[in-house]
Amino acid sequence: MHEPLTAAEYKAIAADIQFPTNAFIDGAFRPANSGKTSKTTNPATSETLAEIAACDATDVDFAVAKARQAFDDGRWHLRSPGERKAVLLEFAKLLERNRHELAVMESLDSGKPVRECQTVDVPDTIHTIRWHAELIDKLYDNVAPVGSNALTMVVREPVGVVGCVLPWNFPLLMLAWKIGPALAAGCTVVLKASEDGPAPLLAFAELVHEAGFPAGSVNILTGFGHDCGQRLTSHPLVSRVAFTGGPSTARAIVRNTAENLAYTTLELGGKSPVVVFADADLDSAANAVVAGIFAASGQSCVAGSRLLVERSIKAEFLDRLKHKAEAIRIGDPQDPATEMGPLATPRQREWIETIVAESLANGGTLVTGGKKPDNHPHGFYYAPTIIDAEDSALPCVREELFGPVLSVLTFDTEAEALALANDTPFGLASGVFTTNLAKAHRMVRHAMRQSRNS
């Protein structure tokens, strides 16, 4: 069902795609109130794909007012569970119908290989919507145990308008993660797409009306964080904010939501450690490490960007990783044979180049990569990179690069491995490779206990 097409078929779809350009508010596509637009760019070619509405605070106010009206009059949350479930299931069906077009659009706008979009991102998006649809009529309220003269019930109620701020790395899936539970609960939503790669979310919006969602229940805005995002997360009529992104933006959002005492859900970055012990199956570990850091060009919050390897196997293991990294097919994202595409933006590549240069200048050793691929002069490509860091203070070890850069540290004991794994302010994910089950459980139980930004 989700098998990739041929390169020719993908290119034919890409040639026919019409990029939506307006925000989706109250059941209709609308330009920004100011008339302003911003460019969205193909990361593989640096070419402009479309001019997208640049919404500002006035557009946010309008969208939130419509979402609040839709919530207050009950046009969504007062529908029966069966009716809401049917709409979400119909929505999933429409996503399935348009899966090839959605995969191509996400690939064009983000630079991700279309095969990855087709076999991972889009299917997971559909599954997420279906899962929450099926949950609607399976959640029960509770009756608390009290005396015979009283009846105490615990009832789950929708909170109201949910404001969602989305990242650019997994736009469709992150949207589904946020609107799935919100809509299943009966809330209405206002989503702010990232200014980098917003087009797939507007294509998503085209299916919202067709699925039968009432006007105002789902609203999708495009614009910049300092204006559109700032207003959405500080709006007094937004009852809950859900954000996926970096810690610095999260701190600003928490300050905004604190003013209104709005519920806040944060899913932030990571500098995830992958610990490989000498007794591990090295082939399996090497495959997992390469996939964990170079999938999506390393632009994933759970990317295993810190490798902690036991000293006795370090040379052998790094040699395996080097060969695997250099064998990755870098190319046109629209070619299903491509395994790694470009980074999403030029500033992302510039940031990575800066951190890699600083790390090498301060004692890091380049194992492979560390440059733009020679055969890709256009676009925002960066080669799979491995740095033997040794010093855990190097910037490539400390900073979340959000790119295809693996930093390698060495340990001699289990205690040292655990200390290195936990030596980060980030959390979110970690991995361990060993054939000793007791050791694996010890590491998992104690890893990331001190992490904060997850």
C-alpha cells in the first residue's frame, strides 16, 4: 500500500503539483490580512516553490476567534463520539488517497527523500489519525468510590482552543500528533506551520473540509515565529499550547503561556547518546547507529548524535561506520534510490559548518565527511560526518546540530559510559547495544535521569 513509485512517476507528480499559498481559517483559504507573503524553497535546488501567506497577529486573532466560536457553539465537541470518529476516519481515508501527492510535496518542501516520506512519514501520519479516531468511543469516564449518599464522577472534557506550533522536519507527522488527540477530545485547533516547509500542511488543510470537519474546528496559519507564533502562544483565548522545537523558543512560549495559565506541552530537542559495549553485535549496532544519525539528514529530535563506544572496539567500530556512512546514496530527493537529501535551509548548513569547524579546530578528528558533497553544487547538501571527539566539551558534543554529524566519545567502564550519557542538558532518547541483558537494564534505568530539555 505504501510501496514507493518510480523516479519518473514521482517527477510526474511533482510537475503537476499546485502549491497552496493561503492560510486556512474558518473553513476557507485566505491570504494574510497584510497581503504579505514569504518564499518557500526547494532545499535540493535552492529554487522558489511558492509564495506563501505571511500571517501576523491580526490573522491569529481572527483564526482564534473563529476556533473559539466553533468550540463554544458545540459544532464539533457536541457531536456524538460516533460522528466525530467517522469524520476522523474519513480524513484518514483521504490522506491515504492522496498519499503520493503528500509525500512528493513534503519531499519538495523539506528536501527529505521521497521514499522516506512515502514509506515512513505519510503512513505514520495516517496511522496516527486513525488511532485517535478509534480512541474516541473507547475512552470512559470514572465513578469515584464515595459514600452511598453521593455520586462523584470524573469526566474528561475538551479544554477549548488548542494552539499548535509545528517544526519543519516532520511537518505532516507532527501535525497529526497534535491534532489527533486534540480533535478526538473535542477541542478546536489553530496550527502555526513552520516558515520553513509549510506547504504540506496547507495541502493537508485542503482535505479537512472534504472530510467534513466543521468550519473553524481546524485552522492552519503560515508565518514567522516572532509575529504569528508569538501571538498564538500568548493569546488569552488559547487554552492549551503544544510545541515541538528547540529549548530557546520553548522558554519564550512558557513565558507566554504562564501569563494566561494555559496548559503547555513541549517536545524539545535532544543530544541522544548511543552506547555500544564491546560485547555487542557490532554489525547490528553499526546499522542502527548509521540509521539513527543519518536518517532525515540528522534533522530529528531523537537522532543518535553522540556515540559512546568501548575503547577496545573503537577502531574496528569506527571503520565500519566510516564505510557505511560513505556508502549512503546522496542525491535528488525525488529519486526513490536516494537515501539522504539536503538539509532544510541554508542557515542550518551554515550552523553545522560552523560547529564542525570549531570542533576540529579544538581537538576533534574528522573520520569522514565534514563538507558539502562534491557532486551536489546546488541545494543545501552536507555529507554524512563522523568526528572522533574525545573531549566531551567540544561544541559538536554539546550542541544539538540537527544535522548529519555523529560525535564519538570513548569509555572504559560501564560507570564511565553512564556518566558520559547523562552529561547533557537534553533528554528525549538514548540507546544501548550489548548482549548482556543485566547491563542493558542497568543502563536504561539510569540513563537520562538528570536530563531537562526533552
